[in-house]
Amino acid sequence: MGKRTVIPFGPQHPVLPEPIHLDLVLEDEKVVEAIPQIGYIHRGLEKLVEKRDFKQYTYVAERICGICSFMHGMGYCMAVEGIMEIEVPERGKFLRTIWAEVSRIHSHLLWLGLTADAFGFESLFMHSWRLREEVLDLFEQTTGGRVIFSVCDIGGVRKDIDAEMLNTMVSVLTRMEKELRDLTDVFLNDMSVKHRTVGVGVLSKEKAQETGAVGPMARASGISVDMRTLGYAAYKHLQFEPITAEAGDSYARMEVRIGEVYQAIELIRQCVELIPEGDVITKIKGNPNGEHFIRLEQPRGEVIYYVKANGTSFLDRFRVRTPTFANVPALLETLKDCDLADVPILILTIDPCISCTER
Amino acid sequence: MNFNKKSPWILHYDGSSCNGCDIGVLACLTPLYDVERFGVINTGNPRHADILLLTGSLNAQNIPVVQQIYDQMPEPKVVAAIGICATSGGIFAECYNVVGGVDKVLPVDVYVPGCAARPQAIIDGVVKALSILDEKQNALKGR
Ligand code: SF4
């Protein structure tokens, strides 16, 4: 048995743009333990509900994280709508679903790129991000923003997408799907990629359950959880099954996420077919009073919003439990007994979003 | 012309941003914008960097980190604040854990507006930073 060494990892490190700090306790090349330390991006935005009224707060909620910005806004709006018993018009719900799924595609492509970068496959990173730009263009055409949209509002959405644009979206995504097939081939069949991912960071089904993993992390370990099956927004009208894998290693997590990109494209197609005509937003009156609890499926997994209101225009309490926070125990589990060289890729396979974890 | 004007190396650090501006910075490196063709390289090592791009506001915990990164960079160096958070704290300015924009701690040379800052604006910011870098270089030579 070798001597124990502690290697500090981060906060400024080349794996992610975001700062996270880990103390890696090593025995020779093996990691025995990883001790996380967070707080570099903590802003304290939950307390901002006391200074911004509940309508303005929608825009703050969107900025919890710039990657799932649409879904954060949507979750917050859904919670407030729950308190005020507002029924969002059907077309609004479908539009929310479409934007949410486009966000999922953009987020997973972003992750695929970063992962490729982490195992040193630079051109794969470039190609994933090239595809992602097309998704961002769709956002820009429909909402006016690339990453922060301000399009979700309490009671519905603030912009409509006309039929022509909806068809353009579908044709762009169909073209992308073809290019994605080539990328998928590299991600899932390339020998060197497999070498870095197969059998690396295995999380067994039991451990996934025990640590409370969520989202693709749990689904790659064979647990079929997907909050979209609860049928919020327009998901109750759509046909889909959670995508799962059994192996629980980095490769399986990649498989699940790639599968979800295709699934998202398919869901958008279904939405475009089913979307009804009508209003996209209802007027709201008065202030919320009461509390509500909402669960959504974000690209990274299940997110929970809790809102408590007191009848004034300022909320009492707003609370978010983000998917990365739920996945950190699972990450620490996979880091045990791994090689030091595999640490970057393991950190990436949970698709960490530090900014929403610390808020 | 100074050599580093031709090929500035950038270092990106995320103060407490929401990721919106970070992925804007990263997007500059990808094929659509591809700043590498101009010789701009994203480095992870402060000792190699000429331009420090900071996104997000500062808080008590990351101030020493930012300060250390800045101190480790060789002269001449330029600091660019990317996004409204880094400029003034932006939408989070009133949060209890936000000290404010980057200029509370470091001398900022270029401010890039936007929430999120667009890649075009970020590239423009880097180009502005280049001429400042040049001036600083000349000032150093004169010493
Ligand atoms: S300026 Fe806007 S997009 Fe950029 S980090 Fe701040 S909140 Fe996020």
C-alpha cells in the first residue's frame, strides 16, 4: 500500500469552465476518496424573492443556470401558476414543451462536446458544438436570445411560433439528425472513445438508488425514472419511453444522453403535429397565496421547485433542488478507486452544472 | 507590432456566472466563430495568458482565486469583464453573496455588455483588448 497524497483539483481547472474544488486523496495512482468543496459561484439568488416581485423573479429564475435557462423559468412559472390556480392555454403548454426539448438537445450536445474534449478528441468537440450552434439559431429565431430567452411568463409564454417557423424547426432538426448519426457513430463505436469510457466509473443500480442519483445518471444504471412521464406541460399528449441502459458506466451515460437527443427531436415532431391553435398566455390577476411544489425533468435530471407565497407581491420563500446537487454523492461514489487520469471524464459524466447547484 | 498582438492567449475564469456567458466564451472557440484562426488560444494556465476573460460577479470566496490568477499572469496583461454580471453584478447585484463587478478587485480594461454576452461582442472585446495590450507592451519597453 502506497503513501497517501492529497491533490487539490480546482477551483480553476481545465475540465469545465466552472469552478469546483475537489481534494483527491490518492494512493499511488488510485483515488481513494474525493472531498468536494463548493461555494465559488454562490450568489444567494433564492433570497432575491424578497427584493423582486413575483413577476420580475421569472427573469431571475431563468438565470439560475444559462444552460437550462428555459426550464428554470418554466419550473418557477409552473409553481406560481400552481398556487394561483392558473390554467395555461394548451398552445402555450405545447410551446413550452417544444422549447424545453430544444433546450435538451442544446444541453446534451454541449455535454457531448465537453466530454469529447475531456478525453482529448478535439475535433469531435468542435463538431458537437457546430451542431449546437444550429440549435441556438433556432432559439434566436423563435425567442430572440441565444441562451437567455425571457420567453416564459406566469400564465403561458410571451411569444408565439407561427406554423411556418414550426415547420422550419422540424426540417432543421431533421437535417441535424442526419449529421448527428455520423457523430453518434464516432461516440459509440470508435475504439479510442470506447477505451476511455467502457467500464469507467461504474455506478451499480443499488448504489444509484442509495445515493439518490437522478436523470441520465440514474437511467444509465437501469433505473427508469423520468419526470416527463408525470405529464406536465404537454407531455401527457406525447408518446415516449424513458431511455435507459444497464451498464452504469461512462459509456452507458453517453448512450442514454445521445438517445435522448433523438428522443427530443421526435418529441418536437409530435408537438408540431399536435399543437392546437389559440392563445399562448392568460392574464393573471392578484397575488399568489399559498405554497406549491413542482418536479421537472431537466437535461441533467429531476429538479424540484418549492414556492411559498403570502398574498403580497413578494414571495416568502423560493427553493430549488437541482439535479447536479442530487448527483454529487453518486459522483463521489464513482470517483472511489478510479485512476487519477480518469477524474476529468468522471466529473463530466454527471454533466455537472455548478452554477445551478450553488445558485 | 508586438508578437503577442498577433496571437493573444486567453484565460477564462467563471466568477459566479450563470453559465450563459461562459458558454458564449466557449462558443467563440468553436467552428462558427473560430477565433483560433486568428491565433487566439484558450489556455488553462495563467502563466501563459495575455488576456483574462472574467464572467460573472465576484463573491468573498472567489476573490482570492481571481486575485491569484491575475497575479500569476505575466506582464503585460489585460482584463476583460464579460457580461453584465462581471461589469456590475447585473441582475444579481443585490444578492447577499455578491460583492459586485470585477472592477471591485481587478483593474478592468474592457467591458463587454450583454446578458448573455454574444460571441460577436466577446470577440469584439478581445480585439479591443489587443490594442490595450499593445499599448501596455510599448509602455513596458519604454521602461
Ligand atoms: S450576464 Fe447574464 S448570462 Fe451572463 S452570467 Fe450574468 S446572468 Fe448569466
